[in-house]
Amino acid sequence: MDRRSFLATPLACLLARAACAASPPPEPPAGVGSEVGRLTRVLLHEPGPEAWKTLAMLPGDHPMLTYGVLREEVVAEHRDLTASLKAAGAQVLQFVDLLSEAIVQARQAGAWTGWLQNHAPRLLPQARELTAAQLIGRDDKLVYHRNERGLLAPLLAPATTLFFTRDLAVSTPKGVVLCNFGHARRHFESQLTRFLFAHAPSLAQDKVVFDAEKENVLLEGGDVMVFDERTLLVGVGNASQREAAVRLAQKLELDVIAVQMPSYQADDGEWEGLREIFYHLDCMVSLVDRRKVLATPYLLEEKFTRRNPLLDVLVGFASLEGYTTPQRTALLDEVRNVGRLVRYQAGSGEPDDALGDRKLVDWLRDQQYEVIPLGGRLAEGENDFKHVVENVVREARFLSANLVATAPGQVIGYAGSPRTDQALRDAGVKLTTFPAPELVRANGGPHCLTMPLARAPLG
């Protein structure tokens, strides 16, 4: 080596180190590759006056016609969740703040009035001064508007359930999936979310790769779980369609495992099945650590399809209440089919027979997962009917399965499910809880309330 080369080599190394020291630290990776990686960015919406604008007196699809009448204490409960997420190190983005950003950006781009024309045409006269708070329904003048006949005719639909941000979109290893509801009540919330991802500068790194509305499929975020970098779990048959799982596999080039959800469509006055308690997949099961899962017992394992305490309780009450034979058959079929899997192959979307006729918990055990039972384990000598009624179903109704992970083995949940909480802690899971008597009445938990935008890779 000549003298010039000898001197140049250490000089180049010094310059390279100086350049690295001067450059800013890299941005945390966008996207979500698991349900349990360290949470770095998350989108929330703190409920406010828009959530009080509900009338629980009439059936209908308007967002104001909902059974969810919440007290204002719900705000403090939601702030407890926000505080826990921040304490865990997550950057918390608020929907209204991003909506304000998006409105400014859309105005500058000349896209604002066109969006209003398509999605809120009655607000066009207020386009110049319209704010994000008004757009989600916090302005009484726009909601409690009288028409020419003196009747209530809101100028816009208040976003009464916007605080359940998970249902609106899901971040995956490939990018953001926008969801699509099968009922009109949350349609405007979906459009607000599309507007957000199209125009908010704070979401510029979060690229939309799948829009369920454009794909003409029904999909809700509570049914979607990121199992790993190559696989999604998607609950189908209730809020989300099976075709959504197929299209996700094709468009995202990920394996998608469809999990059969309770789906019996009851007539008026008939048994409603399990659909109300287990509306989404995240109401039945929660990934809580690298190889640990919290799961509802008796529904998701093959060994319980013919006989189990939950089925005995349901059939017993069906007999007491004089259910018809078709109703009892529907009940039995419902319990036996819930949790069955079909894997759709990445790229083709073709079903893969390799799983066989498996149920979810059986498959998770094949993947070396420790299964933690919701409601705790049935103790020796304990009455199994009592366990089903007072521990399993009761704590499921309190959304004990609906947990959000902030890191591997660290989760946030609602207070009030002592048997489930103890089972998690016995399994080595660090559980942070907060009282949420109002939020729980809205039938969603911390997983429903959070839209993770980025998690650290598990490695």
C-alpha cells in the first residue's frame, strides 16, 4: 500500500464516523409486524360532545340512533388509557388534531370543497371556516338543525363512535388497510378516516395499500390481527366478510387465516347467539406475548365441539325457554363452528388445505403458544356451570379479552375481571388496568380504542 492510500484509509473512516454522528437518528419503522411488538405510534380519538348526541329511542342507521348512551365520565376513562400508552413510551396521535392538519392541507391543495361536496354537501356554505371539531359533530348548531318544517334535520352525522379507532383502519407489515362497515351508522367515520390518510402530513409515512370500500368487501379492524410479518388473522362471518380475507391475501401478498366468527342471523325475538358478546375477533382472543395468547375457553378447541359446560348451559336454557328444534340446532351449530380456520395463500388467495379442519386455539398450540383461558382455569372441584356463568361469560362481557399490547408480555386492559387478570399474571404477563365502567358499556375495550400505526420489530 502506498503512503497516500495508507493515509486516506483512516481519514475516510474518520469522515464516515463524523457524517454518521451528524445525521439525525433514523425514523422508527412505519407499519406493524405483530400484535405485541413495542408500540411506538398509535392513533386515538378522545370522545367529546359528539358522543353525547345519541337518541336511544328509535331503531335506525343514523349515527345518533344508537343504544350507546354514555356519561361524560367516559372522557376521564379514555384519558387514563392515553396516559398508560404514553407511560409505555408510545407517541399518541389524536384524530381531531390530524383532522385539523388534513383540512389545512386539503384547502391548500384545492381538494377541500370537492371532498365536502361528496361527503358532507350541506356544509359547503361553511367550507371556509369549518373546523375539525365541527366536522365530527361537536357544534350543536350543525347537528340540532331545524328544516323548513321545523323538524330536526342534522346538517351532518355526528361521529358518535369515532373513539373506536381500531375498527376504522389497521396497519400491517405491508401498509395501512382502510376498513368498510356493513351498516350506515359509521359510514361518515370511514370517510373521515380516508380523508385523514389522504391529507394529514403526520400520516405521510403511513401508506394505504388496501381500501375495503374500493375492493367492495366488508371489513372491520377489530377482526384483523397481525400474527407475524407474513400472516394476518381475520375474523369472518359476522362483521367482516370471508371475501375480505381472500382479497387481503391477494392484494397484500400475505397469508391470511380466516377465523369463523359467530354468525347466526336471528329473527326478531329469536336467540341472538354469541354475536353480541363476540362481535369481533378481538373480543374472543388476544395475542399478549411472543408465544402467549389469551383465549375464550370452550369455543375455539376441537375437543369441546360435542360437549362442554358452555354448550350445556346454553342448551339447558334453550330447553327451559321452549326453543324450537331449528333454534336449538342453530345454537349447537354455532358453537361447533366458531373458531374454524381456512388459510388463504399469499398472492393467489387460494384456500390452503394444509391446516385441515382446525380450530384457532388448536392451531396456536401447534405454533408453540401457551394458552391463557379467559375467566381463569376451572379449579378442581369447582362447579363448571358456575365457572361458565360467573367467570367466563361475565368477564367476556366486560371485554377482558380485548387487550392492547405495549410491548411483548405487557398489556393494557379494563379493570374488573379478576379471574382473567390473575390468569394473565400467573402466566408472566404484565397487566396494567384502569376502571372503565362507561367505556365497557359501549362494547369495546382497549384494543378497539387504539389504532397502532407502528410497532418495533420483534427480531
